[in-house]
Amino acid sequence: MKKLLTLVLALGLVLSMVASASALTIAFSQIGQESDWRTANTDSVTAAIEGHEGWEFVYSDGQQKQENQIQALRNFITQGVDYILFTGVVTSGWDEVLTEVNEAEIPLILLDRIPDCADKIEYKAAFGGDFPLEGRRQVQWAGEYLKSLGRDTEDVNVVIMEGTTGADAQVGRTEGNLAALADYPFMKVVGQQTGNFTRAEGQALMESWLKSIDQIDVLIAQNDDMALGAIDAIKAAGKVPGEDIIIVGCDSVKAAFEAIVAGEMNCTVECNPLYGPFVVETIEALEAGETFDKTVVHPEEGVFDCVGGIEVEGTTSVKAADVIDERQY
Ligand code: GYE
């Protein structure tokens, strides 16, 4: 009897050790809920972690405020979580709090918008879009499409609707937009302002541009939500989106595919938000003792449009109508 009891106790101890070895608390400081991209990103990470046996997910929505995110990171430290996933609403101002994360020795994984202090802090892995490339592809698509229409002999007026000022995705895409414009001298920038990555602000900005700028031929919107908001403003002004104004978005969310198929939008450059599988694989590998270098891993991204076959840097566009059914977000 005594032997049996010892055996049962020993077995219990082993089982609890196994359970605690795989039990992890993973915290995510997310930016907010500004776009369809963000929703897909949050859903992907949440599902992947919550679906993993033994892993607990702690989520914090920063509601677009840096101070909320700083508070969330400090709370994660106090709670003693096992991993922190972080994307910052803007690029600068994270040095102090991320140093605190390092001092607490909580492994940090950078996602999406990478902070500008990345080279000064410790992190285990980083994963996010190649924003300058996405920005170049937006302009290259518009330039090549205009050429295919024979419109490279006239002046073409372009407006650039930027994302949240100071966000990595805005900084990188703007840099890419402007760099690529140098190759298309017939494209002239007549407006450049932020629409804050939201549908409502994209609509309001387009409304004001349509009132103040005589001729707008192309809209480069740094995300699809702003492009979709702008479409409403263009329609309200009695113009035909996708025809009177060529519209290029970014992200490749399902709603943009629908707008392209409906003829109201022309192109969307992909920025893949489905980070869940990457996060799980990375944490599993880190737990198994693997290490990664500090370069940012970029997801594979394409370009989807109204015609297909337009050559941009590193890829050829695919007609959105042909692949809309496979779209996951
Ligand atoms: O493109 C936009 C979102 O940081 C890549 O943020 C992300 C961007 C994305 O609001 O829709």
C-alpha cells in the first residue's frame, strides 16, 4: 500500500513537472483596432496561442496610444509573463520600457512595426512587412498600369494618403512611394497627408482633397481601409472610383478584393497579417533552445489587381477576381 502511494505521488510529481514545463504565459501588446489588417493580425495571433496546449494568452489593446502600450508592457513585467509580443504604434520612444523588459529577462518578440531602438535592445526574433518595398510596389503598379493605358505622355496627378504619422508602416511606405516616383516623372504629387490608417479619416481626407485639388488622377493609399473610405468620398462627389481616379491600396484585405472585383478599386499591394503560425513556431523553437539573429523576417507578399500581369519589383500582379475565393482575411 505504502509502495503504491509513493508511486502515485511520484507519478503526480512527474505529471505536474511536464505540465509546468510546457505552460507558458504569452502577452501581446497590440496597437489597437484601426483596420481590417489589424483585426486579422489580432485574430491570427490570438487563435494560434490560445489553440496551443498549455499556453495562456494575455492581450492588451493600446487603442493607438503609446502611453497605453508602455503601461501594458510594465504590467506584463509585473505579472512575470514568459514571453512578450510587441508592435509599437509609432517607431520612437520605446527605449526605456523595452530596456525594462530586457532587465526583467522576459524574451521579447518584435512583430509588425519595428521600433527604431531595435538595434539597442535585446530581442529573440522579429517578423514584419517590408514597408519600403510595399510602398515602391504601389507606385510601380500605378506607373506601369498608366503606361499600359498609354497615359505616360501626359501629366498624371497623384495624391498620397499616408498612414499614422510616425508609424513604421507609414515611414517605410512613404519612403518607398517617393523613391519609386523618381522612375515615373509623368506622375506628379499634388497632395500628401495622413488618413491615419482608418476608413473614416480616409474618407474625410479624400473629401477635402476633392474640394481643394482640381484634378486627381491617382490615389495611393497606404492601406486598404483608407482607400475604401476614399471610394465613398469619390462616389459622393459624383466621380467614378477606379475609372476617374485610379486607386492603389495596401494590405490586400478581402474588402479591397471585393472593391477591385466591383471595378471601384484597381490594385492592392499585399501586407500579410497572419502572424499566428510564425509566433507559435518561433516560441516552440526558442523553448527548444534555438536562437535567431536580429534581422526582421518578412512574410511572402504579392500584388492583386484589376488586370493581372503588371510587373513590379520582385513579382507580377495577379488578377484579384481569380483568387478572391482563397482570401483568408
Ligand atoms: O498596413 C494597416 C494597419 O502596421 C502593417 O497597420 C501594419 C499596418 C497596416 O493599420 O492597415
